Amino acid sequence: MSEKRRDNKNRILRTGESQRSDGKYMYRYVDANGKTQSLYSWKLVRTDIVPEGKKDNGALRDLEKRVRRDLDDEIVPYGDGYTVLELVKKYVSQKTGVKNTTKAGYGTVINWLTSDSFGSKRIDKVKLSDAKIWLIKLQQENHKSYSTIHTIRGVVRPAFRMAVEDNILRKNPFDFELATVLVNDSVTREAITRKEERTFLEFIKNDKHYSQYYDAMYILFKTGMRISEFTGLTISDLDMKNRTININHQLQKTGTLVYIETNKTEAGKRVIPMTDGVYEAFKHMLEVRPRLKVEPMIDGYSGFLSFDKDGKPRIAMHWEKYFKHAVDKYNSTYRVQLPEITPHVCRHTYCSNMAKSGMNPKVLQYLMGHSDISVTLNTYTHLKLDDAKDELEKLSQVWEAEKEIARTESKSAMCKSAF
């Protein structure tokens, strides 16, 4: 019977283990691809001491356990050779039939990984700490905004998840909450007050130049529509008899391409009622709508409501510019300044106003086209101290009324018992 191999401390070495003349341990094994691989360490077990000046990369037998576990679970070694960039490209190549805006977002992420050294890193070498440090670097050194990093991580994370599902990786290093690592520097667009809304609309209505945009701005404030939903509206989407608005598509622009896009979710497709004011605004828009010899058609849609000087349907960018210039003109005229007002501020203001008015959150969710009720409920977090006081005042009035009713009923019962 052959004598068992031992190290220089007289410990028995297992199959595949050996010790070199310089004292370093080695473990040889055959990987899932049939290739012989080697692991090295200055320590056989955790309690061993690493020679002075040498790197501690863990005990050899701990490394062996990981290898055997990967072999048992049929994990492809070395991340199958993929770099981060190659993995993301593979993930994106499977995303067929996506919207143009999503496709453009994929392109942005790929372009960034192409120029960033992280993109050339082998995926099996990316640890949780590496992923976090990279995102921190994007914010602190590359000065990327929180929302931009959120978008980048929104592509990289599912790409790594795909690698886990394909047994190329055991864990996804990007599975962590972004807010626990980065400072959220996103600028929250606050809803403007009812007074500010009235002031702005009154200014628009009476201004010689901006009055031409009054109807559209009024509609945005009073319906909460997304600006892309509003610009995508056609005459056939308006049921003036039943006073409803059919929202089932959006007008978008990516680069130089202007196109129609369906709503992102089923919740976005909705029919909302017109108030009297909204009805009058749409009615006036239809009355002053230019009579065109040839109606512009975009992806089979025609009959748009508003056009630029070139006779093309107005897009979100036009309205963002009109709002900005109008606010600038107001603030250059009056001492009491208006805050930034954009089409999205109109939407947020509508949602906040409806919430303050006590509208049922589920009804508000439908009107806003939110697929997740939490998005709607987040509006309530923007309510302030005065809103809380008003709400408590209303409740106290209800409680007092209930007490009075109870007292009256009690007196009535006592009178009846006396007889």
C-alpha cells in the first residue's frame, strides 16, 4: 500500500492537492469543459499563517469547496469568458419588439460600457463590492445623475440575472437597492399651489402671445395627462357627445424620429371624462384648428390637434419650451415669482389636487394611468402641514356632528321612556 502524501507540517494531502518546494499549496482539478485547472494558496486551512510579504487569497480547501460546489451545480467556469459588455450585448440582443425609447436606452448603456473599463471586466470577477464601487464612481467621478445610473443599472442587473439563470454565475452582484449605495440627487418636481396654477393660467389667458396656448395648458392642468399622451391625441380620440377622452397611444420623439407608441402598460390605456372646463377647451381647440390640405400622418394616425409653424404635429419639446418661456415672461414682469412649470408639473399638480380633494386613490390611479397604486399613493407624501391641518379640521367637524346626533338620539330615547 502506497504511503499517503504529506505537507511540510506532516498533514495528509487529499487527492489533487500538493505542496511545492517553496511551500505554496496547489490543487488540480478538471473543470466542466474538461480542461485541467489549478488553484494556489499559501494556506492549506484557515488557521495557517501566510508567509510574510505573501498575499492571502484564502485557504486552499475553502477554494476547493467552491470549485466542487460549482462542478456539482454545473456552473460554467470563468463566467464562460464573457465580459460585462459582451454579457449586456447578449442580453439586449434578446430584447426584440421593444419600444424605440427602450432601444435607445440600451444603446446608451452599451456605448458607455464600451468606453468604460468596467465593460471589459470578466463577469465572474465582478463581486458585490465591485458593482457598488463602480456605481459610486459613476456618480462621484463621472458625475452621472442618480436617474442615469438607475437606467444603467436597470440594464446591467437583468443581464447578470440572465447569466445566473444560464448557470454561468452563481450570484448576481447587482442585486442590491441603489438608494443604499448612492445619494439620490434626483430633482423632485413639486406640484404648484392652486393659487400659482390660477395665477399662471390667468396670465396665459390674457397674454397677447401666449393666449394661443391657453386651451392646451388648461387641459394639461385639469386632466393630468402625460404630455406625450396629449400630443398624440387625434380628433377621433375625442368623444365630444359623451365628453370623454380615449387615451391609448402617445406621440414620441427619439433623435430625429417622431413616431406613435402604445402606452407602456394596460393601465395607461384609459377613457377619462371631460369636466365642463376641459370640454370647452377642447371645443375651442377644434374650432381654431387649421384646415390643412393634407393631414400629416404618423404611423397610420392623423387628425392631430395642434401643429407647429411647419404644419407638423407639436411634440413634447414644443410644449416644454412654451411653458418655460411663459414662466420667464411672467417672472420678468411681476415681483412675486412663479416656480418652474412644465407639462409634468401640470400632471403632478393635478394628481396632488385630486388627492387633497379626497378622491378615492383607486379612482385617481385610473385617471392617472398608473399601473401601480404605490405610484399614486406617493403623491400623498407631498401633502404638507397645512393639508394635514385641513384634513383634521374636516374630521373634527364630522366627529362633532356625530356627537350632536348621538346626544339628540339619547334625548329622544329618554323622552320616549318617560312616557
